[in-house]
Amino acid sequence: MEDRPRWPGGPQGQPGRPVPPRGPGSAGRPGAGGGTPPSGRRGGAAPPPGGPGRRPAQSDARRRPATRSGQEQSPPEADVWERRRKHRGARNTGRALVALLSVLVLTTTGFGWAMFRPGAGGTSTADVIGNKLSAPDGATDILLIGNDSRTDAFGNPLPEEVLQKLRTTQEGGDLTDAMILVRIPNGGQSASAISFPRDTLVDIGLGQGKTKLTETMNRGKDAELTKLKKQGITDQKELEEKSRLAGKQLLLKTIENITGVSIDHYAEVNLLGFAEVTQAIGGVEVCLNQATKDSYSGANFQKGVQTIEGADALAFVRQRHGLINELERGKRQQVFMSALARKVMSSGTLTNPAKLTNLVNAIQKSVILDPALANDILGFAQQMQGVSGGDVQFYGAPVHLVGPSGEEEVTINIPEVRQFAADLLLPPTERQQKQAVQKAREAVSVSVYNSSGVSGLAARVLDEVSGQGFQAGGSSNADTMDRSVIYYAAGEEAAAQQVAGFLGGLPTEARSSVKSGSIQVYLGKDYKGPGTQNFAGGQTVRLDGVARQAAPLPAQTSADDETPITAEGVPCVN
């Protein structure tokens, strides 16, 4: 794909030098009398129009309609942007296919798993993991994949009548439209699932620049296929099996690199298994904020609570038109997963051998497991018996949307994602406290002013501060001062103290001239903290063990801003 720049280019202006206020009895130290300096940008450049990190707005004719009126979404045939997207709806099915795997891996009883073993029914396996030592954290980590393949787990094409029943066609490929990492702490009393948007841009290590996650498996497969043919291998079955495995392994390696997690198990399912499982359990209860109708996906739902299954369930999770962005569709996926888990865990399913048999038979047609998980599935189920529905929380990975509405690129900051994944192993109370602190930091904008005379210091310190979760308000130069100081707006004392502590115990002072939700850091000649060349800590290393990189892009929407969805209740979504 085209490797477009993440930030707009073009000439930028140079702001003036803000003059710190002077007060009596404090030579070289700013006082109360000067007003609010303009917030600069790192390097002194003015921010581009429309906010940082956004490409110039394009005409409305290029924007995808985002109405939620319940009217059918049928854009004009002349709309090139819509024609490009017209056939993508069928791919979106995979985004929630992994829901059934989440349920089976996390909640099904030993009875069901005993039936599900390879010897009992021929479950397909793929050695994606290989030989790997256990991670020091003691957690069990599972990568769940929803594949848009029009084949069963054994590579057999789905019959045309089955595709018609699912309201789809043979058009499509092995796009991994759902990718979820399940983290189960040592002890198995809770579990957390992180979903990754399919369009997230990442480096997959093939020298092709940024690639969408959904394309990783296919690109890995193609690269391996080329390699095998150069080695002289001509057997089509061997080429297909080895290249498919290489694609799965590349996707797993990419997720490991993003999250810093050593993955223990792999599970994959396609759209047929998803549809049949929802039918086997008698449907899933969902709730919509308003009615919706979409001819592309076949969605046609009323407002409020309703039970859906089969092709209707596929339409619920595949609908693209009428939703604001990719993350909103991801929220539907999380809600559906929770509802599916709740239904499977109900007494009507788990205590009914016939219904449980139908459930396992349905998923067995379309699931692929790594051999270690497939061969000890009953033992794993016993390990997981302590995980109840309310102890499974579904999160969206922290991502950043960049670009005009309807054309956003989904980007990530790897240290941020790694920290998020590591925090999921903390005890619930500690994790909630840490998340509350982080959310509070994200609401505060920090601007840094260089009054030390050291070139580039403000930009470096701003990078360090934003790496702790604060918004980067900008950096600029100011008149030279002997002593450093932090000014904060009313109500931001706690945040100012956190910034001060991180920067080496700088003095803080409230100032009415500082805008609400803001903190201003003035670096004087005495500053010796993070960002200075001789700082004892050297390069700041975050808790994930990764050296702090540049601050994350400003986020339009970050999936982890929301309260996690659990398998309790029926939350309404758009």
C-alpha cells in the first residue's frame, strides 16, 4: 500500500519568544504580572490548521456518509470513494468471528473441551507457536484470529448454497479482520481481551513500510511462497501449507512486537463457524441505540434489545456504512462477544449436553488451534474454571485516528500499547487506580519553555513528559531564568505535582493566567532533570522495558478511553 506521511508538510511559521512575567524579589524568576505566553510547538513551529497530526480537510464529496437516521445507506454510484469500498463489507464478517473462540477458550466446561480434542473429532491444527519458553510473568496469552476465509478449517471451499445463506460470495481472501489478544494472569481467576482494529498501520518487518494488520497474514504468505518457489518446490499442496503457516507466524510475531507479550497459544476461526455457533445456542441478545438498515451488509435492525443469529448476526458485526469510524464498529464487536459469552455460560447451554454438543460440533468445522492447546484442551479448561463471565473484560487497544472523518488512518504508539498490555496483569483494584491516574493525565496539557539557554532542551523535556501520559501542549523559547518553575491552573495542583516530581522536584505555583487544564514548565539554568544530556537516568525507560520514543500522535479516539465491556448486562451501541 502507499506509504503516506503521517504528518502534513509545507512551510510553517516561527512564533515569537514569550517573555516570562517578572515579580518583585525574584530576579530571574517569573512572577505574576505577565499574562499567558502562547503555546508553541516543538521546535518552535506553529501547529498546522485543523490540529496536529491531521491531513488537510478534503471535500465533502470524498467523505463517507455517517448518518444514523435508520435510513438505508445507498450512496450514489458515481461516488468513487464508495465504489472502492462497496465490496469490503463481506470482509468485515471476520471482525467478530473470534467471539466464539473467546467463549470456548474462556468459558466452556471440561465436558465440551473433552469433545473438542483432536482425537474426538479431527480438530485442525497449525504449529504457529513452535518451541517457546514460558514468559516470566506466568500469564497465559492466547492470540484469537477471525479469518475472512471462504473455506473450512481443513481448506475445503464453502459450497455456494452456504455462502448464499451467509449473504456473501466467494470474493474475499485470508484477511484477518479480527485480532484479539487474551491475557490470563497466573491463577486463572480473571481474563482480559485486547482487540486490534484491522486497519492499524504497523511495520511487519518485510521492508514494505507501514502495512495494515489485516493484510499481514497474506503478505507473509506471499513472501514465503516466493521464497519456496525459488528453492525449487513445485508441489502445490506443500506450497500452500507452508506459505499459510508462514503467514500465521508473521501475524503472531507482529502482535508480539506490538504488545511486548510472548504468546502461548493460537486459535483461528472463519465466518461459517461463527454463524453456526450463534444458531446452535439459540441466538445472541444485543441492543441498538437506534434502528439501522444497510444494503451492503444486509443489516436491518430495529431500535432496542433483540435476539439475532446466523446471517443476521454476521450483518450486525460486518456493517460498515452508517457508522462513524472503524472503532465504533469495534465497539459492536466487543458488545457481541460479551453477549455471546453470557449466552454460552447460561445454565440453558452449559447444563444441556445436547445443546453443548451442537455448539462444539459447529465450531469444530471452522477452528484451527496450535497443537499444544489442541492436545491439552481439557486441562486448559480445568485451569480456566475460575473465570466467570463478569471476570472477562474486553478492551480496545489504544490507537490514534489521523486524518479527515471517514478517511482516518489508524496508528499506534508501541510503548503505549506495551504498557497497556502489561497493566492488564495487575490486580483489578491496582489496575483501575492506575488507569484513573492515566486518564487524569491525558486531560492535562503541558507546555514547556526553554529559559536555560540550552538548545533544544524544551522539546526533549516535552517528549519525556508526554511519555508519562500527559498531553503535549507545545515547546518554545523564553527569556533566560536562573531557576525553574512550574505554573498550573486552578484545580491542576495534583497533576502539576506529578510533573514536578518526574522532572526532579521542581517548585510549583498556581497562576490565574494559566488556562484551565494546562500546566506551564519553565526550564531555568538550574534544571538537571530528564531531557538533559547529563541526566543520571539516561534515556527514560518505561515500565514495559522499552526506551521511551517520541510522544504518541494526538488521538481523535482512543479505544481504551471507554469503560471496559464485560460479559454482564446488555449495553446498547450504535
